[in-house]
Amino acid sequence: MGAQIRSAAESEAKVALTRNKLVLEQARAVGLLGTTKNTRLSGRVPSELVEAAKKRAHVTSDTELLELALSRLALEDDFGARLVGRKGSIPTDIDLGV
């Protein structure tokens, strides 16, 4: 049982690290991340929130967490909003074969 839990945790970490790498690569590709870090961001948030986010994202530094979170937000697509916006656009008499 312990080996399964460890294996699942390792798999989760590997997936998270791969996802993080892809997000940051995409952010670099569209010019959101470069070599120059020229803005300082400051704010007060609960330490529990920061630690939980770091754990979930499998990052260790505040800078890594901020870059990843901001990249994800900046690159986020609008699929949900577009899907909801299409509500009612399919004719009721269409045969869906269901």
C-alpha cells in the first residue's frame, strides 16, 4: 500500500512538473516571460494559501509560484465562457443520433 501511495505521489509530481514546464514554455513563446525581471509584486496573503499552492504546483519558491500562477492566468483560454455563450444555438430539431 505504501509503495502505491508513493508511486501515485511521484506520478502526480511528474505530471505537475511537466504541466508547469509547458505553461512556462508557452508563456516564453508568446513573450510573457523573458530574461529580464523588471517588476516587483508585493501583497499580503495567508501563508497557508501560499504553502498549499506551492505544494499543489510542486514549486518551492515564491517567485516560481508567482510566475507559474500569472502565466496560467494570462494564458487561460475562454472555452467555458464560449461554451456557455453557445447555449441555445443548436436547433432543437437537429438529429443528434442519441
